[in-house]
Amino acid sequence: MRRHIHNFETLTHKGVTDEAIDNGIQAAEVRRCKKCKHEALFLMNKKGDWFPLFEEEESNERDILLA
């Protein structure tokens, strides 16, 4: 099964609280995949690196059968 690679575009920028800044989060934004429309929250750390808040698990045929 071939894994879909998301092609995200930014939808909105979110405000960051003082507490989040104290914990190393500098910015947040919601992004949507242009192809499948999946939305995810991305955070930026002090180094300027963006990363998704939640990692997606790879699904496989067995996951579908168990559901």
C-alpha cells in the first residue's frame, strides 16, 4: 500500500499563549493538505523548525480489517 505524502498549505495562524512561549513554542498554524484536505496543527520551536502537533500513524490493510 502506497503512503500518501501530504502537501500542506497554511490556512490560519493561531495566537500563542505566554505559557506556550515559556515552553518553547514560538508560533502555531493550521495547515490543510491540498490533495486530501486533511488538516493538522503545526508548531514552531525556538530554532524556527515547524513540526506537526500529532504524528500520523501509518495505516495498513490489517488496521482496516480490525476496525
